[in-house]
Amino acid sequence: LAFLVSSLYLTYIPFNSVKRLLARFPFLFTILSNTIRILLIAVVFITNVLVGIKDVITFKGWGATQVKVTTSLLKFNPEVDGQYEYDKAEKITLGFFEDEKDTEIAEQAIEDNLAFLESLGSKPFLPLRWLFQFITKIPYEKSEVKRYVRNFRKRTLLSEQHLAGGSLFGKVVDKGDGNGASTGKVIGTKNLHVADLSTVPCPRVSTQMTAYLIGHHVGKQIFKPKQT
């Protein structure tokens, strides 16, 4: 769990410039992730010792209370979908938080789920809470949500939008308009077919379901019984 949490922290918390550096030099991600993991293990150990001492003093017995570190992710959909720009330098533009509505959506999503997130466990001790907030601006009260969202949109914005569009239908692969068996075939080849998310621009719905449907459609067209 500590390894997962440390990886998530490095994925979501650092400034975007740091994320780009980690992407270029993966060994830095490994070093920092292991460092955070060790620190988390140390924090949990020290906290358990202090809690254990408290349990002994209050006659509950050593080990009566165990402290564990957990983390939660809250996802929300942006107001404006990403788009695939067809120009000389084809690129995907996501445009998150360009519309002020995204800020409102993020704030409302966090406020609506804050009580549920807190029900998953107890808040850390005040010194640890201050430390986490100093690094992440993570909100523990509704009054802290706006500050967190401002920091997120400005410095640590991250999307889990799945990249797509590298081999678009009609540009790289055949649509199969004239011959169903050619659906998904890479233009200029004889037997190379592509049937994944690279054949479409940014998915507007479930990326997993979109991938399933593309594969199903291409496979069905390739092996469609010939009409006699």
C-alpha cells in the first residue's frame, strides 16, 4: 500500500514541470517514489509507536489501535471535451479549466464527497495534517476546497484522459467503405490491421467500452460472411 500511495503522490502532487522531468528520466521517478515510500513507512511506524504508548497509558493495551495510511481519488468530468486538431501538427487539445465551469464542477464534486472521504478513516494528527497541506493543499474542511482547486488547476493539473488518434480511420487505416474486409487495414499494406483507440480521436464515453466496440466492429467486418 505504501508503494502505491508513494507512486500516486508523485503522479498527482508535483508541479507540472517536475512531472515532465520525471517522464523524461524514469529513474528519478523510481528514486523519489522509493524515498516517499520509506518516509511513509517511517511516519506510520512512529505514529503507531506513539499511539501504542497512549493505549498503554489508557490501559487499552499495546497494539489496541493500529494506524494505516490510505488514499482516495475523486474523479469528475470537465465541462468541455477534448478535441483532435487537424492541422500541420496534429495534436489533441484537452482544454481543462479553460472554462470557469470546470472550477465550479471540481469544487462541487469535492464538497459533495468530502464527508464520504472522511468516513473512510480518521484525519491524521494535526502536525501531519499541516505537513500534508503544506505540500499538497489537500482539503480537510469545505472552507479549504477553493484553495486546493486553485492550486490544482494552476500547478499540479493532471488528467487521466487516454491518448488516442495516432492511426485515425480514413487517414492511416481503411474505413472499409468499399470493402468490409479492409476495415481497419493500414493503408498501403496487405494484411496489417489496427483495432484499438489509436483509430479514433479522444473518446467521449468509456474508453474501455470504445476499445471493445472498435475491436468488435473491425473483427465483424473482416470475418463477415460473403454474400452469395
